[in-house]
Amino acid sequence: MHLNCNMTEFILLGLTQDPVWKKIVFIIFLLFYLGTLWGNLLIITTIRTSRALQSPMYFFLFYLSLSDTCFSTSIAPRTVMDRLVEQATTTFSECLIQVFTFHFFGCLEIFILILMAVDCYVAICKPLHYTTIMNCRVCEVLVAVPWVGSCVHSSAQIFLALSLPYCGPNKTDHCFCDLQPLLNLACADIYMVNLLLVSNSGAICLVSFVLLMVSYVVILHSLRNHSAEGRRKALSTCVSHITVVVLLFVPCIFIYTCPATTFPVDKMVAVFYTVGTPLLNPLIYTLRNAEVKNTMNKLWNRKRISYDMK
């Protein structure tokens, strides 16, 4: 394993080198990131401070919003600041740290979406046993598993990155550090590493997506036995989950199932699921969830009344 590389830093070319467009991209990325922080932290605060949102579904939604916040923070701030400099550079160590955190929180989000599908299945298909199956202890154990799995996945990414020598060139046509662009800078045969990347990131994305889609088909099929009101509420929840799953997994599958082939659109796809999706997730869950919206309104009104009394 090549622990030492000849290059000490990489140059990130970003979306564009045009000074005017770099300023536009800076503003867009900054607004998206601030919106992501505001939306996800609002959900986190609402769930933590409300007794009405203590069911397993909101327990997992809390961790989904947390992973979204950390996932976006691992990429967006550095990407935003890089738009202000003429030439964006990053050291080899910084690049590996970004690869680890990016994949850790991205994988964590995938696993939590799977847990949310499990919770949805039990709630709809096993309603009489729901409180027994999805008790507090079980939820805590379930949410601990993704943290371990994400660490293993991210560690594998670092191992693959360190297994190659980097002799130049040091320019990568990407907005942030990821294993796939780094492979193009390696001065060694990367065929086996590409296969390992597909079996790691690609397999996680594709298999998880298929399992989630199959599970939601089963859930939707089981709704035929529910009342009209029950179907409406369950369908609303499922549609929100499916929308989030599609927005996250389709770009990831596009990127990680064919790492040996790069396309000009790859950068835009990567920007969408790293900067755009974390912003859309809280919007989807709050706009389609009446319980969350009502709780937010109550908390807002309570704080406003408390402020007026002062």
C-alpha cells in the first residue's frame, strides 16, 4: 500500500473558471447551504423540543436531518470558499478527510432511509405489534448500526485512496474531493480499484435503492386493507419517503456504478445530490407532514407569546 504520494496538494477546477460565473456559483451555493442548515436545524429543534413528535418515525427523521446537515457541511463550506479564490487547492490530507466525512454521512443517510422504510412497513403492515417491535430500545440499537456501517464504508474509501501512488498531474476536474476523480490522477493501473469502488459504493447505492423500492411497493400494496383516512395518511408519508429516496439514489447510482467512465455532466450531478438534495429533504418532509408543520407553528407561536410578554 502506497502510504506516501509524490503530490502534496490537488487543484480543484470546480464548475467553471470564469470569474463572473464563479461569483454566481458562490451566491447560489451559499444560499443553498444556508437554506440546508436552516431547514434541517429547524426539524432537529422541533423534534427535540416537542413531546408530540416522539414516535420512531420522528426519531429516525431527527437522525436523517442530522446526517443531511453534516453531509452538506462536509462539502458546501469549502466549495463555497473555493469560489472566492483564483485557484482552489487542497492538501492530500484535507482531501482524504473530505472523502471520509462525505462518504460517512452519505452512507449514514442511506442506512437511515432504510430504517425509515422498516418503520413505515411495521407501522402499516403490522399495526397491532408496532409498539412492541419498534420500542425505544430497538430504535436505539437500529440507529447505532448505521454509524458502524458508515465508518466501515468510509474507511474502505480511504484504504482505496491510499493504495495508489499519485505522481501528477494534480488538477482534478471536480468541485470537491471524491475517490472517483482521485483515481484519474493516479499513476497506476486502477482497474481493480474501480471494481472495488463499484462493489463498495456502487453496490450500496444500487442494492439499497432496489430494496427500498420493493419495500415501498409492498407497503403500498398492503394499503388496500386500510380505511380511506388511513390510506391517505400512509400514502402521504410513503410519497415523501419515495421522493427523498429517488432524489438521493438516482444521482448516486449514476456516479458510482460506472466509476471508470466519466461524463461532463458528472460534476453537475454530484453538486445536485451534495448541495441540492440536503436542502430539498426538509422541504419535502415539512410540506407533506401536517404534524410537523402544526408542531412548528405551535412552537413558533409559543416563542412569540413569550417574547411579547417580556
